[in-house]
Amino acid sequence: MEFIKVTPNYAPHIALIELNRPKELNALNLQLMGELRDALKALDQEDEVRVIVITGNERAFAAGADIKQMAGKGTIDMWKVDQFSTWDQINKTRKPIIAAVSGFALGGGCELAMSCDMIVASETAQFGQPEIKIGVMPGAGGTQRLTRAIGKAKAMELVLTGRFIKAEEALSYGLINQIVPVELYLEESIKLAKEIASMSPIATQMAKEAVKRSFETHLDEGLHFERKNFYMLFAAEDQKEGMNAFVEKRKPEFKGK
């Protein structure tokens, strides 16, 4: 792959995907997104991988979409390219995904970070949806995920002004999980990934599925879905191991079965 680096065994049960267009501040062109789609699909099917971390570099997670690829296109051109279909794999990925963000996470970069399940940000991280400044609007989930994350009023402000927010403000809005020193943002993301990877992978995937469903349905249906997944886990060996380990006062050894 040309524009991403994939390390399936970066740490036990943890895969690392690094966006790799440093000269372009990791701008998300069609090829990069296609490579990311393929990598996520492959890692989601790899039994040894329990958590996936996506990162850029200290200067930029991703500074947006590749405007040069879009500037001269018309409506039919964009429709034929169907660039957003490659984003669907992110949403379909069953395994937990952590975004390790430093520097710019703007436009498509902010949308990519929000598509992940958790965000660990460095002190230099900046988030924003500045598409309005070039005469368009977010198209990869920015208006939807940002509103769900921080509420209508603030989302409207950021989308309609294109204003950037720093990590402290993003944390106060509930957009990110934590802020760490820039030299530790990847290390702390891996630390969080290790904690999650120590749990039953079946349980974490079903729990992720249930949390995501809460954004897509009303409460009664969400509770029904949650209970279904809860009951299903009692068919897993990991449930027996986890509960027996608790009773026996020992650390469980989950095998994903």
C-alpha cells in the first residue's frame, strides 16, 4: 500500500494503521481511502486482532480531503466516483477502533476521527469542519456525527463558520476521550487499546454494536437489542471463563470463543 502503513501485530492483539501522505498533511485522496477500506476489512477478519488504532503523524492526523481531486468535478462526476462508499467499511468494522490524533484533524480528517469509536488527542490537536469556507459542506458524516457528539448548537456553529477547536475545547464538548502530551499520544492510544484487548473480543464487539445502535433507534428498540446481545454472550466460552475467573478470584484468559 502506498498511502498507509499497516502493522497487524504492533502490540499483542492490536493493529496499527498509519496514514502516510506527510507532504500533503495526510489529505484523504481516493487511493488512501481505498487502501484504508481494504486494510480495515482484512483486519476485521483477522482473529488475532482485537483492537485497531488509526493515526497520522505529530503534525497532522489528516488535514482534510484532497481538494485537488474534487476542484474540477461536476455533480455527475462526483456521483460516479462515489467517494463516500469507501467510508462505509469504517462503520461496518466490528472491532473497536481508536483514533490517535495529533495536529490537524480537519474536514475529512475530523470525520474520519469521529468515525472511530474513541479519540485520544495530543495537546496540539485541532478539530474542525471548514468545508463551508470553500463553498461546500461536510459530506462524510460531519453534520451528523458532530451533532450527535456535541449537540446541535455547537455543531451548527462549527459547521457554518468553519472554526477550528483545540483539544481542550473538544474535550469539554465530549468529542474526544482524553488529552495527552504530544510525545505520548500514540503510546497512550496503544495503552487504551491494550486495556480493551484484554477483554473478551466477542463481548467488546457486541457491546460496541449495542452502543452504536443507540444512535440509530428509539430507547425501547435499543434496550431490546442490548438484551439480545447480552443473552447471546452466554453461548460463548469467554462468558464462562470470565465469570468463573471472577468467582475464583483470578485473571480471566479470554480466547474469543
